[in-house]
Amino acid sequence: MESTDDIRLNVSLLRRKVPNLTSAARQVGLRPATVSNLCTGKIPVGRAEVRTLVALASLADCSLDDLIIRGEKMEMIETKIKTLDLFAPLAKGGTVGLVARPGMGQLVVLAELLFRLKNDGFKTILLMPEGENQGVDELTENVEIITNTIEETYETIAGIGGDKDIMFVADKSYVITGGIQQLQEKLQGIGIHSVTTFLLDLTGEVVDEDLPYGPLETLLQFDADLAARHRYPAVNPLSSTSSVLEGAHLDQEHFTIQQKALKLLRRYRELRSLVNVSGIERIPASELQTYQRGERLEAYLTQPFYVAEPFTKQPGLSVSLQETLNDIKEILNGAVDSKDVSELEFIGKL
């Protein structure tokens, strides 16, 4: 029998065929959150209800065979940013959505990704949002090509061709008009699959939506609490996710460590809210170690960025996925219990 680990949803097909997936899903009785979780792999396709898959296939006017991709691995872009590579790896050639309110640091993360991927040989392109937009300057410094319309973007990418990796950034306004979907469809039509698209919303309204950009391969959800405590990058490990993490696409060691880290952080957050209200003495003795290890893990997941060097006066640091996995294993098994939390903040590897 075929392994259910080896199947995933054809997200790009859904994006092409169902322009407004949120309302379309609701009309056929599907919860948008369920659809979103299936797209990003938070719910494995093998565990989805058959009626859900049938409803999605009918929305996309395709067969179940077209909707489900079997045995094809999603390639991960290793950014050497600890929290992204561990919890929400970027799917190469996929669509990545950033969900944040203003002030949570999404533009810095995006600028850092532009900087890192440009150095890794990606062509970087920004489709300028219309009108006056605060903060876009942070991005333009690290972009090679700036375009002003969907048509111009298409011509630029077609001119670069399909054998060069491209990082393309656009604002949500182009998703609403259907422009992004149209662009992706046209590029696929001429055989270009090497574009990794990053969608952001400068207004922050996406935070209140279930499927803010339609189907995504990678979702980066930013966290107000992390941002308020200057735990940058303030990407929430518990709600950020990626279809690269589905079963067969991921190395078993990565998956195991990621799951253990999530379990620890989930419990740490519950205990933290208790500490905030009643103080550390209210934590049961049996849970104290969990709380302290969670605190250390959260501190370790902070990281100095290259693009922020002028402001932080700290050199940017890169940590390979393997180094991140080794370090987190150490934190989970208590090897750094004697270290002070402050010794783990804004470092690279242990």
C-alpha cells in the first residue's frame, strides 16, 4: 500500500483554480483554517477527511489525482536562520506568506532573507506596492530588480529564464486583484518553476484572516509577545508551518527534534502565563525544569541579522540546520541547564 507520508496537496493548482479560496471553502462547508492547514502541511493530507479532499477537488474543477501530488519531494531553502529552518522551512519554488501587524519585524526578516538569498545566487525582485508605503525602503536596499506592474514583472522573470533561482516579493494588494495568481499561471505556462514568492501585507490586516493570501506552502506568523520582549526574529514557532515538513519531505532527525522543541515551547508558554500572573513560585517543582529549558530554547532561537548590524552593532550570524539541530538536542537534554538565559540570547550556535 502507498505510504500516506508521500503525498501532499497540489497548492499551486489550488491557487490557480480557486481565486478566493476563503469564501469558496466556506460556501461548500469547509473551514478556511482546515484548508490552510492542509496547504501548509500542518494537517497531513493522509489524515484529511475524504469529503474535504473531494470538496477541494470540485472547487478546483480537477480530479483527486490532480489535487494530490505523490512522492515528489519539496526542496527546502536553507536560510541559516535557526527558527525558520527548524519550524517553517522555505519551500523552494513555493509561495511564502508573512502574517504580522506593523512593528513585529516582518520587514527586517524579509530584508534579511533578500540579503541572504542574493548572496546564495538568487535573483531578487520586488514588485513595488502602489502609493506611499512605510518601511519599503528597508527592502529596496537588498533588491536587485524593482518592478512596478505585474506585466513588467512577468517580462523580467521570463527574461531571466527558468534556470536561475528567483526570490520575488509582492504586497497583498496584488493578491486581491488576482495579479499574483495570473503571474504564477503565466510563468508555469512557459515552464518557469524556479520563483519563490514572498507575500506580505504592510497594513497588518492579514492577522485577522484565515487564508490571508490563499493557499501557501510556507506560513510565517509573527508574534506580538515575542516582539514586545525583543525576541527577534519574532516568528511564532507554534503557528508558523511549512509543507516541507510533511512526512517524506523531511529528514527524520529534523522532524523528531522539531516536534520535541514544539512540545517544550508549548508547555513553556502555558507556564509563562502562570508566572506572569502569580510569580515563579507558583510553578510546580516538577515543571520548573520544563519552564527553564523553554526559556533557554526561546533565547537560543533569537539571532543577530546582517541587515540589522548598523543598529544592533552586532555582527550577523548564520547557523546551518545541522548545527541548529545539534544545539537544540543539547538544550532539550539539559546540557545547557547551567548556562544563564542571557548567555543564549542573540548568539549563533552554542
